[in-house]
Amino acid sequence: MRKTFTALSLITLMMLGLALSVQAQTARTNVVWARSTEGEPITLDGVLDEAAWASAESIRVQYADNVKFIPGSGFADERGMNPSDPTDATIKFLVVDNWLYLGITANDSSVGGGLFNEFDGFLMNMRNRSDENPTGTGNFEYFYGWVTETWADTATGEIGADPGFFGWAGGPRDSVNSQIWDAATTVIGLSNADSILDEAWITELAFNLDERGYDATNTDGDVVQFNISIYDSDWHWPHNADKFTANRTWLAGPWGNNSSYDVLRIYVRPDITINSGGAPTVGPEMIVLNGEDHPDPTIDGNLNEAVWANVPGLDLRFDDDELRASYGTIAADRSGWWQPEIDGARAAVLDPADGTFKWYFKGDMLYIGVDVRDQAVWAIENYDQWDGVRIIINDREAIRGDGTLDAHQLDVHFDATGAPLASGYLATLLADTVQGAKLGLAMKPNTTINDFNDVDEGFMIEMEIDLTKLGYASGRGDGVLFISAMLLDGDSFLNTADNYGNRVWWMRENAGNAAPVWAYMDPFSYVPGAEEPVELERPNVIWARQYSGEITLDGELNEPGWANAESIRLQYGKSGKYIPGSGWRQERGVPPGDPTDATVKFLVVGNGLYMAVEAKDKSVGGGSFNQFDGFLINMRDHSSPDRPAPPFEYFYGWVTEGWADPATGEIGADPGFFGWAGGHRDSTDGRTGLTNGEVWNAVTKVNGLANADSIEDESWVTEFYFNLEPRGYDPTKAEGEIVEFNMSIYDADWQWPMDPDKFSGNRTWLQGPWGNNSSYDVMRIYTRS
């Protein structure tokens, strides 16, 4: 009796905190490393002449161009004309012990001071872990510049003056303030005097991380959460109305006393130093799973499809410090809760907000499911007493007036009948003219809306969001998703003094707040639980049925035997189900937009093993090694007396290197034969005295045109013949034979001509990756008459 093998894909959980590296994807633009100087001191003099600065990581912040540091970086014009000398500053980051140092070189032809919004300087916010509160980590403002207002320092407007210290530890740098933060600036030119054309101003800033609750000396590292606005005012000394301009350009967020848009994650760890080489890549803070293996859910709110049971959930619960701490470094600081006053008072919260949020994507759709546990479900018009949810997602195309990515609030609460009320941008998406979303609601058993006399169980909400209506290119765009969630809960009682509302959020409460999670919709991390059973006795075993007919190598697969042949479907990202040795790897370019999807079949005729491979592929052709289409195959050579049996390599593909065949890169070319019996098929194989074509052979048919992406291909189909006798196998013997085999399918797309935005080179293998080396496992190909 045939057994079935069902393989579960890896359950990819949220990665919040010190994130992990992942293979190629959109690089994080809100992350930087501050390297340790290993104790080497920095002298605050605005010169940057310490050797450590040369090894520091840096970010270049330029007016208008800085919007590339998504999602929260932007700019704003405040006064006067469009800037003729726009902000162009380079920020470097270092750590000495538990002090964070910034070195900023701002190119500027006109340096000096003025009223607020008309000055040169920095407005900064470091999130203050020493001020934890229910709404999340607080702000701490650092303000440094030539600000001539009376509440600041009018003397900073004098010719040659230095900037002043303002904000929450402003004023003179005495023995107290200087141990909180300090700075020094050198002007290459002369401040507040446009009679001299300046070149730049250079500032070194030092921040005591102890004061803000961070620990750069912890062996596990830390993440300092920060934003900075660079204010730039020109041609103001004296005032030139025809040229005067004042603007600001910010990194991650604009304000010092308010947490808006995003935070720059400054990673610190004592082993990441000015001498340690390349800094680790910081991956996404969360992976969103791909649900393509599951049927589309019915959007009715019931969450009863198998896919929802297999998607990891995120719990939100009012006033639960332990749960919030479990979110990880960034999310624990950015998440929070709030109880507003109802009729001027805050009553005891008897049944706090409590729910589980889940999401996954499939194609262009993002699916969101929320399971809310609530003993009293109410429909109340007052926002502070809503029962409902809010999902916030940043648009990937629409921008605010300041250049930052717009953020959309998708809100759901109830009307008096218990029907869902969509508001915010969700109402726009649901409109018939947009058709960008679906919404479903289901009340749990024993739940009735607005009833003082029962104990409810809660409700479930289900959404389908069309990502293309949020600025994503079809196919989930670059896969980056900026998302956050909030749960609202309000309860009413016969005694109105007992009424209350509460809400709890993950990452941000409102669209303008900092900060969304940087998530990645990974096309190769699948929602488990839906893989089709592999119809094999074991995942590393297949039968090659014996066929009495003749097989013609032509890539047509029109012999009747192929219809009855055992087969394996080999897919990039999914081949790992053929345990223990199958896998995949990205070699070049971006993650594949058209990943390997091939069906492999085996037959035996006489003493020949035949293999057919039908590979779906929109872009077929050749290139250098690791960026070509083709096969690298290994059959263990039983003719050798050595044990374990050594490998014998068969190599077939469009490989254009000089050692292979550059002609395989020509338009319409066939693949070439390489490996240990490579070359022309009529040449003699020195090992056996047979021609190469008698040792092995292959023919490929491309349904399209090789090496020409002007035509979108459909597939390429290859038929192989392997003479088993030279390899020491005899499938004709009564007891049968077991051929030991592994194969890599190489797949390169969009390089004819090269398209760097789409080009991908990767490989997917069955039981082992190499032709000349025996790694991981072997596929056991059984055959018997």
C-alpha cells in the first residue's frame, strides 16, 4: 500500500528586535549601525579628525532627495524662495562606551541664525526608555542651532557666534547638562555674515545613552530610536528678499517633542566596531507569510478556513506590560494603550480590550483577520468608546505634502444593529468605484449588540485589501509592508458612572504617529498546513517505470510512456519538502519574480534512464555560471570500486563562459553539454570508448525564444538519456536496480537584455546541489522489470 508524505513548510514567525539577515530584498532605509570605537575617545571640536570617523557608517541627507529613506523622511519649505543651496549633509554614527556620537558635515554657502524656522540647526528626538509609560516610550528633545528668539539665545545671531543648546536639557553646558549631551561646531566660513561665502558647518554631538535608558555595552546590543531635522536658512545676514530661503529636511521624523512618522533604528553592539569589517545586514522586523497554497477565504468574518489556523497571531491586550515586552525591542517601545476620560472620569476597566490579529498575503491581496474576546459588545458613536479595530498601512505611491509616504487608517466599528461600519480609508476602498477591499464581520456565539443583560463572547473581523489600491505594483511590489494595528473597546453600564473606553495598539495609534513595523511579504515563506501530499513512498525515492516503447529525444514528450511516468514537482522555495537534502538558493540579483517551477519524470528503456523536465519559465537563456538556465546533475558511479561510490557529473545548459560555450548565449541557441562527458555528442568519451552521445544525450524545446526577453517565453522542455551501463547499473536484472542521483535546476531571468530591477539568478535542487561533489542526500530512483 502506497504511503503519502506530507511536508510542512517552515512556520516563519515575527522577527522583532535585533533583526535577522535575509536574502536579497529591498534594503532597509531606516536603519544604521553606530560602530564602537573600542574605547578610542572623540574630542568634541567640530573637526572630525579622529581616525574612527573614517570607519563610521553614514547617511547622506539631501533636501527633497531624502524622501527615499522611507517611510518617514521628508522636507518642508518654511519661508522665502526655493533653496538655491539646498541641504546636503552627511551624518556619521559612532559609540564610545555608552555615549552615542554623531558627526554631521552640512555643506552650506550661508550659515547663521534667525527666528524659529529661519535658522541653521538641528531638532532631534531620542525616544526615552527611562520614561516608559502606557502610551509607549516617551520623547526627549535635543535642540541645537542659531536660534535668535528671546526664549532661545539672541546672541547666536551675532557674527561668528556658535550655536546654542535648547530643548529639554538646554542652556549652558555646565557639569550637569554636559553629562546629558554636548556638541561643538566649526564653521568653514563665518556665521551670520553673508559677505563671506561659507563652505560648510561641521558638528560633533555626544549623547549619554544611560540617560535615555539604552545600553550600547550589552553583548546582545541595543537599538537607539532617533530622528533629526536639519534646519537650513540662507541669505539672511543681511536679509536678501530675492534669495532668502528657510526650510527643513528630516530623517525618519520632523519633531523633537513629538513622535511622528517613523524612527531611525540606530543599532549598537560592542562587537560591531571600527575594526570589525562589514556590519551585519538588518532584515525586516516581521515576515508576512504567503498563502498561495491555500484557497481564497470567504470574507464573512468567520475565520474558519484552515489558513487562519496556520497563520501566526499577534495578541493585543490593554494594560499588559508582560505581553508588550514580548514584542521585542522596537515594538515594545512603540506599542501602548490609553484609557480616555468618559464624562470627565475614568472608571475601572472590568473587561479590557483583548484580541488576536493575523495577516498574510496572496497575490495582490492582503488578508487580515481579527479575533476579539469581549464580554460586552457595544455600538457607541463616541470614538473613545468604540468597539472595533484600526489597521494602518502606508501607501507605496501616494505621498503627503512633505514627501513622506501617506498612511491610511482602515477603521471598523458597529452600528446599532451590529452591522460593521467602515470609516477612514477603508470606506474609500470599499466604494463601488474603487473595489479595493472586502469586509466581513461575525459575532461569536451568545453575543448580542448593546445588551446590558448578557455576557458576550466577542466578534471576528475579516478583510481583503487589494494592495494595488495602496500604490503597490502588481505582484506585491517590492514586498515591503508598513503596517500597524489597534484594538478599541468601550463598555456601557446601567450606572453611567461605570462607563469606560480603552484602546491598545501595536506600533502606532494613528496614521501620523511613529512608527510602523518594517515588514516583508516574503514570496517564499508559505503559510503551512496546505501542501499537497507528495505522492512518493519517501521524499527521496521515486520509481522509474520500465517502458517497452521507443523514446525520441525531441523535447515533445509525446510518447505514451510519459503520461504514466512517476513525477516530482520541483519549486523554488518549496523543494525543501523533499527532505532531507533538497533546497534552493538565490545567487544573483533580486528575489525571483518567476521562480523555478518544474515537473520531473523518469522512465527506463532497456539499460537507459530517461528523464523529462518541463520547466515553466518566462525568460529562458544563458549567462555566466550561477546566472544561466540549465541542469547540474550527479549520478553516483557504481562502476568505480570505491565506496562510497564517487560522483559523475552531467552538466547541460546555456552557459556562456569561455570554458563552456559562448554560443549558447546567442538568440535562439540550444543548451550546451559540459561536465565529465561534455562537448560534442559525436566525440569519443575516453573513459568508455563510446561517443559522448552514447554516454548521455539531451534535446530541449523552448516554448518561446532563448536569450530574447522581447518575447515572453512559456517554458522549456528537456528530454535526457543516460546510459546506465557505464555507471555500473543494470535495470534489466530481476531484482531491479537503484540509481543514486541528484540534480540542480539553474534559473536566470531578465538578462536578455539585462534588466537590473528584475534580474534574478538562482538554483533549486533535488537532494543535492552539486555535480562533482556528493552533498546532503541522494534521490533513490528505483526500477524493476
